[in-house]
Amino acid sequence: MKLLFDQNLSFRLKTVLAFEFPESVHIAALRLETADDSEIWKYAKTNGFTIVTQDADYYELALMRGIPPKIIWVRSGNTSTKYLQNLFLQKVQKIKDFIGHAESICLEIF
């Protein structure tokens, strides 16, 4: 279970979730920070990632193109990285269940 953190999320989330999702990465580490959504989508699909984002565009791509990749849409608005770290830690099992469910497209977390 690999998470691909979008540019609009802190790279620190990867570190906090490393135990639960060890192969996760931030797009900046892949030098994709200037890539458009379609390029990131393709990378995630080809490499087995679930995209984690605050951007509605990926949800819309998922509706048009289907899965994979799956989308985790963080709907908490502008908030601190610490808040998001705690949010993700509270939702680890929900995230794993979502990724493991073949037909699920998008998980919204608040």
C-alpha cells in the first residue's frame, strides 16, 4: 500500500506514516512537483500508488478514467501539518480498508 502525496500536502506526512505505508513518497521526491495532474495520475497508475491530495481535480479524473489509481481526498481545508499528521494516524485502518476494497474510487477524510 503506497501513498503518493500531492504537492499541496507536506512531505512530512510521508515520514509520519512510514511505518504503516513504508513505500509512500511525496511528488517532490520524484521531481514531479511541476508535473500536471495527468502526468501524476499516470505515474501513480503505473507504479501502484494511491494519490493523496487536497485537490478536487484528481477526484474528477477518477470519475472520468476509473481506477487505478485510487484517490484519498483530504477535505480539512487549510490546516497545520500537525493536524494532518494526527488525522492520518487516526485514519490508518480506514485508509488500508479503502485501498484494499477493489471497487472504491475515492476516500474523503476530514
